[in-house]
Amino acid sequence: MKKCLILALLAVLTMPILAQKKPNIVYIFADDLGYGDVQANYPEGKIPTPNIDQLAKEGIRFTDAHSGAAVCSPSRYGLLTGRQFARETWDEKIGSNNNKCMIEPQQITIAEYLKEKGYNTACIGKWHLGQTWYSAPGEKHPLSNKTDYTVPVSDGPNDQGFDYFFGLHGASTSAPYTYMRNRKVTVIPTEKGRKGKPAAPGWDFSTILGTVTADALSYIDKQAATKDEPFFLYFALTSIHTPIFPAKEWQGKSLVGWYGDFVMETDWVVGEVLKKLKEHGMDENTLVIFSSDNGSHGRANAAHMNPHGVGSAKTHYGHNMNAEWRGVKGDMYEGGHRIPMIVKWPGITVPGTVNHELTQVEDFYATVANYFNDELPKGCAEDSYSILPYLKNEKVKKPIREYAVLNTFFGYDIIRSGDWVYAPFIGCGGPYGKSTAKNKKNKKAEMDATLNSGKGQLYNLKDDPKQEVNLWDEKPEIVKELAKKLEQHLKQGHSFGIDR
């Protein structure tokens, strides 16, 4: 069924809902923030996060939440589509994400779904899912010195259901170093910035988070003025992704170098959004979700261009950025993809509750649709389970999500089923683990060599939460069972128990 017909069908099916007062939705998606960076999750952490902690007191905190992947773009893809990126051609999609949207035209994003329900939709902050640039009107061309920045881009946020976009094309490290508003850059990049890449005059990494935050607060102000139109704000933070560069007023505030300062500034941003909602009397009718796109890299540093290296937040400052979980951003281990996730939904969530069941960011889509009593069509949110019963603190007979398929930095698939974690390769699956290889390419080649070799990894999180004991050889029956389950999951095109 064509996308436009599906959207029209959804609009007809949900007409009665439109007459009801619908909740505003604010999804704050942090970048590279670890499970242990939030004190509500890990009180032993050395960085204060009072605003995020307060959100946890007022809502529900998930302790077994995961990003769809241990790296940025695939997790964003999963959040907005409800579809796991494991179903995509990894290298092709990742390799072209500067010049082509990773979301296919026929896919219905959560933003498009909510637009059909009468929502105004905004994406503010980091896009990082690709869009098309031009060297001249009508002439598509990869980002290069031939890019004509006066020509509007296509296939970006405004073509994926967002009425408004302000922020960065990619990560903070991604050129061009300039802001975008809707389909055009706000300032033509005429200078050479970091690593000689094109930058707007006077580009300052330390002001990025504050700039996108100011725009997000302004957007809420404007939506408050309309009163009768609900809104969906996807606020994709640019922190704490490298370069680690907090605003000047936050530098030196923590005991964990600029890394800790950046986390503290991120917490401040969350507080500003919550304060703005309350200022307009919107806090009691707004669903607020806070999570991260993957685990932390832990690159603590005294100056933004002089990092100590991956994991140095722990080795230099004693701060466990991913709590006690093994691994870092990019890894197959829990530290790579177990994330902080907190949901506050007045009238739905019970303040101060904690949930220990498995969930993923992909589940956001079906949960919202379930609230509106919608049955999503075929080919829509194929891997999204509704966790609305969890949000209501209802007892369920069995876990809503019995398993999850996750990806590493290099695109390897792993499966978590119950307490078991299965990976059909040796190594962390990302570029930061211990290895004799000198670069990412060689590290990946080492892990590639173990695929289909009969060697891999199997861990039981209940007995071995730190994933120190590989049971691959001791539990061949479990290895066989999970290998078959992963194969079937990918083959059938949707998660078990989901018929769409």
C-alpha cells in the first residue's frame, strides 16, 4: 500500500480521537549518555543530575532499556520508524547517510503518524539520518566543495513528517559546521573549521547545545500560544557526543573534567524544558520521555581537542559512565546499548516507579498508537511493542518484549532473549575494544574472520551481569536455539508476535 493511502486510512480510523484533548509529546534523546551518567540509575556516579533524577521521581524509570544499536544513526532510525536497523543493508545505509536519507520514502515515521492526528511536529537538534544536497538546482551531489548551500536540501526532517527543523545535519563532528532551519543552512559555511571542513564564520562548539536548547524553548512558547494544537517535539540533543565542549559557564563545574561538565549542562537542558512546560501550564498534559541513543564512550578531557581517550572518565576520574555494565559505545556488551530511560506521563505513569523489564527505544511508536487505540498497518513499526501496560504500572502475565535484536558499531547483529545474550562473533563488535589491530578497518576484519567460524559469545546476565564468562562451548543447545531465533527474526521481516 502506498504511503499516502496508509496515512489517509489512519486519518479516517482515528477521527473520533481528534476531538479529545491529546497529550503533547516531548522526546529528549541524549547523545552518547551512559547508564551510569544518571545518578537515579547509579548513585555511585560522580556527576550530579538533579533534573533528570527529579523526572525519575515524577515518572517511571526503566533499568533494562536499550537503544536499537550501540551507535548513533541506527538508534535514531529505530526510534522514528519503530523498525530495527538490523533489517537494513548496514554498510550501504551508513555509508550514504551524509547524502541520502536512511529512512525509505514508503516508511511512515512517528512524526508522520502524529501529523495525521493533528499534531504540530518539530525536530530540533541532531538529525544524523541523512538528506540530499545539491551542487545546483536539480543536481544531486554528495557533500563536497561543490555543494551549493543556497539550494534547499531534500529528504531531510521536513520530508519525514516534521513541520519544523532546526539544528545540525549530522553529529557535532559532522560537516558542514553550520545550523540548518528547515531545508536550508542559516549561514553559508565559508571558512575552514575542524580538520579543515567547511564552517560558518565564528563557529563555536561550546555554544551548540545552548543554541538548540534556546530554539526548543522558543518552539514550546509558540505552541503554547496556539493552545488548541498538540505538538510533538523530538529534541535530539547534541551532547555528550564529541567534541566534549561544554558551554563556558559549565566548564569546571564537575569532578569529572569537561566530560562531567557536559553531562551537567545536559541535565540543565532537561530542567529548562520541564520548567518551560510548567511555565505554560502544559506539564500535566505532556508525555515526556528521556533516553539516550547508545552507551557512553567515556572520553573525559581537560580540553575539547585533547581527549584522554575512550573510558578515561573512569580511568582518570573514577566515574563509571556505563555503571557496572561491561563495554562502551559501539560494543555488543551491555555498556554499549543499555541506556537511561525515564517516562513521565501525568495520568498514566505512577510517580517514582521503577520497571526492570526489557524494552527498546523502538517501542515508543506502538505505545503511542496503543494509547490512541490504533491498529498500525502492514509495514509500519515492525519491531515496536506497546509498553503502555508498563507505563500504567499494570501487572502482566509475561514480559511484553521477550527478546531484542541489537546492533554493534560495525553492524553485527546480536540477540538478547530472556537472560541470554548471543553474539555469533568474537570481540566487542565495535572500534574501541582491546585489539592488536591499529585501526577500525583492521579491527573489523579481525571480527569478520570469526563470523560463521563456529565461534562466538554467549552470556547469562542473571548469573553474570558483567559478561565475564563466555558459555558458548558449555551451552551448545542455547547457542543453536538463539542462532535460529535470530535468523527467523530477520527473515520474517517483523518481530515475533507482531503482524505488521
